[in-house]
Amino acid sequence: MRLRKVIEGTVSQLRTLGMIFMHGFRKRQTLNYPEEPVTLPPRYRGRIVLTRDPDGEERCVACNLCAVACPVACISLQKGESEDGRWYPEFFRINFSRCIYCGMCEEACPTSAIQLTPDVEMGEYQRQELVYEKQDLLINGPGKDHDYHFYKVAGLAIAGKDKGQAQDEAAPVDVRTLLP
Amino acid sequence: MATIHVDGQRYEVAGADNLLNACLSLGLDVPYFCWHPALGSVGACRQCAVKQYRDEDDTRGALVMSCMTPAADGTRISIDDEEAREFRASVIEWLMIHHPHDCPVCEEGGHCHLQDMTMMTGHDRRRYRFRKRTHHNQDLGPFIAHEMNRCITCYRCVRFYRDHAGGKDLGAFGANDNIYFGRHQDGVLESPFAGNLTEVCPTGVFTDQTHSERYTRKWDLQFAPSVCHQCSVGCNISPGERYGELRRIENRYHGDVNRFFLCDRGRFGYGYVNRDDRPRLPEWRSHRDDAGVTLEVDAALDHGADRLRRVRRVIGIGSPRASLESNHQLRELVGDDGFSTGIAAAEQRCLSLMQRLNQSCGLPTPTPREVERHDAVLILGEDLLESAARLGLAVRQAAQARHETLAAERDIPHWHAAAVRTLGQDYYHPVFIAYPTPTGLDDVTAARWALAPDDIARLGFAVAHEIDGSAPAVTDLDPGTREAARDIAARLMAAERPLVVSGGSLGSEAILRAAGNVARALSRRARRGGLVLVRREVNSTGLTMMGGEPLEWALDELASRRADAVVILENDLHQRLPAPSVEAALAAAETVVVLDHQRTATWQRAHLGLPAASFAEADGTVVSLEGRAQRFFQVFDPAHLRPETRIRASWRWLHALRADLLRHAAADTTLDEVIRDCARAYPSLAGIVDAAPDADYRVHGLKLAREPHRYSGRTAMRAHLDVSEPRVSRDPDSPFTFSMEGYSGFDQPREEVAFAWAPGWNSPQAWNKFTDEVGGHLRAGDPGVRLMAPRPGDHAYATSIPEGFRRRDGKWQVVMLPRLFGGEETSSRAAPILARAAPPALLLAADDVARLGVSDGDRLAVIGHAGALTLSVCHEATLPPGVVGVPAGLAPSLEAGEWARLATPSGHARRDEVRK
């Protein structure tokens, strides 16, 4: 019984040594970053951006859900309302020196506005430089979600989309008519 | 008491209420929409279904609406029953089929009753695939935004607006699934309580427009328990702050004062706190006409102390819009013989008289909630909806309580709102009003008389004489008035609890004496009466208890050089007395120190201006018209996001100034010390120590949180200033922290609740978790202490009855008419209030308008002995001829009750030239 354990142990040790030795002949995984560029998968959670809808308008409606979802409370913004009735963030600030890139903001966003990108090259010599304002965050495309357009679904009327013109909406009721 | 069984558990309940009320009072969660503690049950939404069993052996049961089922003894129900749960889930699914996909852009989101109830029933997937019904919105004025798509047709808005608050211009239109809640056309909602729609509506149909431009979710606001500073009723509010600005005012439940509702001036009049032109740094002018330089705190105090040390005598002018603590510190600085209350003499005489009457007339002062339980009301010379609106709403409930009396006679429970209302129709408890113009309560009055102030007083005296023959009789009274007095007296005597309401709005002591006589007569003859006397400003009552010389005295001391320096506390003298006398006194003073939070005309005349904190940035105590001392707490630290500001509470400035003056080393103090000093100094104010817990108060060893636990952006909101976060502001004065850390729950009873939140309850309905029973009192007791109690003894009747009013040729008696919007100094500095206020106009009897040969809209000057006022004319059919109604809140060039001339502006100018 004891002899059998000794034999099994020895074989296991030798097998492990062999496997480790074989790694020396495998393809190298380590990259010489930064000399060699790294390609991260598109769903990697790196630098946060604010995207635009397919019409090129800001997607963020300043609903504050990203801010409240953020476990380190590093997002702060203020709702504003533009002439055409859209809500937008007057300012939108992310303190990346606090951000833990957990992606909860992206999960919470009802308009696909806030998205995490596979860019991780954010090192700065000054911590203050890690405070990103809206102009630093806003990009010129729809990001990962190409089609979603919040105001086409929402009931709020904005310039160019009156009541009843959103998806699955009937024309507004005329309360003055007696017809059924 | 009744025993009910809920899901197998036995509970003891009061038994007079319905099952929904009983379950919520027990802390059990039952979803509901159309029910509201103040509005009763109508059983419209079908959301509160529970299963009721006949007896112990019944296992099948039947679904009932808990809001429509009495909590009778032995009732057996199940909330958790599978069928009841499914029923409730499908009800909310139906209610949601037309609800738009709006939550991210909806200003109700985060404190939405519909969101809460949807979560509670577990409905989270939309199955309905067809088209949503939509509606156009209406423009409802500067206060309320309208988004009709979100409506779930619970009818709460019209039930509050029409049935509770007596509004006429909001209604339900359409039929079946086309129901529309709005006005007959776009326009301003007329009711002064329209703002409550934002809290009554369970979803985002009516939202706070004043908050919209700088909108913040409820979870992101920093709150503190506060007291409304816009009139003397003392409603409790929860102001919310974000990024260094006050963003909105929410109702804070107080079981004895405001309960669920506020008036629009209190709710929307906060804008002055956010004004850009507010002084935020000490300002110094060596000469009055200099531009002024800003100073640091120490330099300002040294300059101030230097100047005050050099003069012979300093006097202080206090303010009824400042806290007791600030007034007390001023009094400490200048001494008892140098302190003026800052109230004009005529008003102060009225205030002192009211104070005496409240203590000696023999009738107690009811709380606003008790007002609702009186069954006959006599209002002498007050338009409550303009001068103390929340009290007016209480008087309306008193009149409408007749419906419940009638229902009780027929065994209809009082909460059966639709039945009670159908039965009640236009039957009201008798309300009598004597006031020069129509008032907002006229639709529930038994009778009203449009009289000049002296005639109002005579009517009051006559009523007192009719009630108690030993009260002085009014000579040569016309038969009509005598008949009226007899009728009023009979109705008051027939009532269980008669109530007398009067106040200083018209500035007439005669009216107050008459009200006092009626109260005295009632206290001798009736069982349980009440007397409410309306003061003008938030701390008028407190300052009267503290005492001091009137403002005229202070101006006289300065003008005659008996005093050469003056410290003015949060008081714009130009709002109280005519400009020439104020200017003369200020010009005579060698040093003028002004503390204020607004850039007033008086601030501009100061040598040293110290930026005081408004109610949102300071702690303090104020005394309401019912003699309730209530503490308001600092909502936010203005220096946290604007480090350059040097705003301090006035009492802190004054304490530091005094310490500097006396060359004391220890310059700082805490609120608790100041309160203790203040309570020691004035025996009548000794109770204020107990008005709220002191700074050492802890729950589970924790301070209390000002911020909800989901408060977001803490590590980013200041990051643009400096990425290194400073320690959160400390608060040595109160048990609250400027943080989410601290106790904010509901299970430990506490008086001071910054914001109402309970798990699953984000809307204002969360207050139900803090009360002993729904709509009752806070479990730890309602905040504040009553300082006024009627003393037995002094029951002598006033005998100085004025002569009847007679019109004079070429002269008109000035009647100052209070205004809810625009009639109060600070709220008039808020843009939405200005937008809502009707343009001020002179009111003249139709007869007088014809006699003067002017027509509506013409400009006319009223020329009194101290100044003139030019306004456009508006005729008022019921106004007695010979008086001119002047809106309050304008330049104080006229005095209430004086006889003034009327002239067209050009004629006025001509005459002025002649005089020169």
C-alpha cells in the first residue's frame, strides 16, 4: 500500500516536471508591450466613452443611473434641457483616478450612451489629469450599439418627433371629441 | 380596538379604518394608487386587492379591495395569497400598457410611487405589443410641468385639487381609456396648492417645473429637516441641495402642522437662496458711496470691531425673518437697551396684542391639524389663502368636515371618500368671513361681508356682545350688521368647537381686539373653542416673545445721534418704513454693519456687510403662529463646492464680532451653546432647548445622515477643483452629517427626519413608515415644542370700539392686502414666484372708479403722509366705497389705515412741483 503511494507520487512529480519542460517549446504569449501593440477583445472594460445615436446626437440623457450604479461614486453630472426638448448632461465628469472599470455604469445605462472601450492606456503623471470632462469622454460614433435611438422609443416629445410619432405610439387623443 | 388576522398573524388595530390603512399602519406592504391618507378611499385602481376569508375554516376566500373593506374585528385576510398576488400583478400590467418608456427622462424617476409599486408587485416585462395611447401636454404655468402620457388614471390629482383644496380649474376630460387630466385650456393652475400635485400624483404627470432646469434625482439630493421661512405657519419642509444649490423643497410630514401638503409659496419660493448676486464674501466700504472691497473673515471682523469700538453707542436692529439665536446674539452684542426688533411700530403693536390675546383670552391656539376639527369658524380681517395659505387649507377642511358628520349619522365610514362627498354635496360647517375683498375661501362660507377694517371690528364686537351680554355693546349699529352678528353668535354657540381666526394682515388693532372679545366671550360660554391669530413672518411670534423696541425707535436714535453705529440683522429696512426716514437714519450713523443673505437696498448702504446664511445654510429656531418653536437645520455647506465663499450663520458672525470687540480669544461657538444662552436669557423661550435633539444625539451610536445611501458622485463632484478629496464638512452644531454615512432608517423613532425613505418606498409615501399610524403623528412625536399656553385670569373685555366707517370726500382709507405671491420679501426674489404673481394693482370700489372717472388699467397715485405709490387701477365690485386696496410687498410708502389722496400720476407730479 505504502509502496504504491510512493510510486504514484514519483510518477506524478515526473509528469509535472515534464509538462513544465514542454512549455519551453510552446508559442510565446507575452508581448513586448509597449513596443508591440496589444489587441484587447472589443468587450474588454477599459476607458469609458459617451457615444452618439445614429443621428449623431448625444445619447446621454442625464438620467443619473450610471452615477448611482457606480460603486466608487466617481461619475457626476448635471441634467440640462436643450431647446428641442432633449435632456443632455450640462457637465459629465468621471474621476478615473477612482474608477475601478467594473462596467456597472454601462450595465445601468438605459440609452447605450456610456460604454467601456478596450483602451487601457490612461497613465498620467498628474492625478488631476485623470479627471475627464464631457469633451474628453464624448466620441463621434455609436460605439458597440449601432442602432439604438432612445427618443424613438420614449414618449417624450422632442423637436422633429411629436407626441404619437414614437415607435408603437397611436396619434394623440383628441379629448374634445365625443366619438368613440 | 379590533383584532385582524393577516396571513395567519394576529394584529391589534384601531378598527375605525379600512384594511389598507390598517395594514400600512402595521408596516405591511400593500400596493395602492388611488388611495391617499388625506383623500380617503374610492376603490378605483383595484391595486390593493387582498384575499378575505369568512372565518377560520374558510380556505377559498374572496378577493376584496383592502381600501374599501373595513378593518372590522375578526377580519381574516391574506396579502401573500397566490391569487391576490397574481391579481395585483395583472392590474399593474394593465395600468402600464400605455405608460411611456420615459423613466430616464422623467423627473419623477427615483421618487416615483408607480416605480415602487411596479417593483413591489414584481411586474418587470412588457407583454402588450400594441400601440400606446398618447396625449398632448398643457402649459400649466411656472410651477408645474405636465406630461400626460404617463397618467395611470388614478384620479388622485382631481380629488386633491378639487375635493380637498377647492380648486376649480383642473378636471378629468374624456371617457373610457381616453381620460385626460388638465385644464380646459393651457393656463396657470389657479390653486395656491397646485404644487402638491407633484407629490400627490403617483407618477410623473405633474412635476416640479422650478426644479426642472437644474434637475437632480432624489437620491442625489442632500436634505435636512427644515422649516418653511415664507410665512408664520411653520410648515415642515425637506429642502434638497446638489452642487451647492438648493434644488427643490419637499413636504416634510408633521402630524400637527402641515401633514401632507404645502402651499406654492413655500414649495416654489426658495429661488432667492440660489441668486447669483447674493453676497458671498464680507464687503467693506470706508465711505457709503464707495464701490466696496471684499475682505477675508478675520479682516472683516477686525474692521468691524474697530469701528464699533470707536463709537459711543451701538444699537442693533433684529429681524423677524432671522432665527431666535441670531436675534439673541445681536442683543448680546448691543445690550438689552440697544435692541430693536426691526418691526415697524404699528405691526409690533399688533404682534404684542396678538401675543397677549393668545395667552390671556382663555381660548387655546389650535394646531393647524386641530383647526380641521372645528365646526364653526369666524374669520375677521384675514384672507388666509393670501396670508397663511396652509392654514386656509385647514379651514377649508374644517368646513368640509360637515360631510363626515353627515356620513357618520348614516353609518358611512369617514374614509369612504366618494360616498361621503356625494352625501355632503354643498353642506359645510359654517364659516363666516369679514374682509374687504373676496377671499379664496368664499365658496365654503355660510356668509361673508365686504367691510372696511373698522366695520369688521364692529361686527366682531357685536358678535362678542351677542354671545356674552357682559361684553361691550356696539352703539348705533345698523340693523343688517346686528342681524348678522346675532346669526354668527348663534351658529358659533351651537357648534361643538367654534374657532376664531384673525390676524395682523390689515394692520388693525381694533380687529384684533374684536377677535379677542369674541374669543373671551366664547371662552366663558362655549365648551371648546380656539383662537388663531395670523402673524406675518416666520419668526414674528418668537421675536415678540423676545421683545425689543420698534424700528422707528432705532431710526430715531440714529437720526438724533443718540447712537452712532448700528448692526442690522437680516432686515431690509426699506421694506418696512418709507425710504426717506430710513435713508436719513443710515446717513446719520457713523458705522452701519449689515448681515444678510440678500443684496438688499439696506445692504448697499452698509460700511461692513457680512454674508449671512439663509435658512438652507444655517441652523436656528423659529416660533410659528401657534407658538411652536421649531428647529431648522443646515442643508449644505456652501464652502464645500465653492471654497471661496465665506457665508456663516448670523449668530456665528455676531458671536465672533462680539468676541473680537471684547478681545476674547475664543471666537467660535456652537448652536447648542447659543440655544442654552438664549433659553436662559428669556424665560418665555426656555422651552426652545427641547425643540429638537442637540448635537450629541445619536441613533445606534451614529449621527444622522443628510444624504440618502445611494448618493452618487461623491468622488467626482469636486474633482474638477482638486482631485484630492477633502474631508467632508464637519457639523458641530447638529446631529446630522454632510454625508450618506449615518442613520437614515425608519425603524428607530426619531423626530428630525431629513428625508423619508424606506426599503421599497422611494416616493413621499414613505412617510407612512415614519408615523405611528398612517396620517397620524411621527412615532417619536412631532417636532417642536409649544411655547404658548393660555393662562387663566385676564378676562377683561376690550371696550375701545371704533366708530363705523364713513367715506370721506377726496380721501380714501388705505387697506393693505397681503399677497401669497409677491407679497413676501424673500420669496419675491425667486423668479418663478415673480412669474406667478399677478401684476400689483390698486383696488377701488366700482362706485369710486366711476366717481374718479378712471377705468381699469389707468395709472393712479395714492398719496399718503409719508410717500406715494403709483399703480394701475382695478375695480373690485365688492370693495366698500371709500377704501383703496393696496397690494402688500411693494415699497412701504403707505401705512395701513391712513387716509390718502388719489391723483393721476401727472397731477401728482404737478403738485410735487408746486410744493417745491
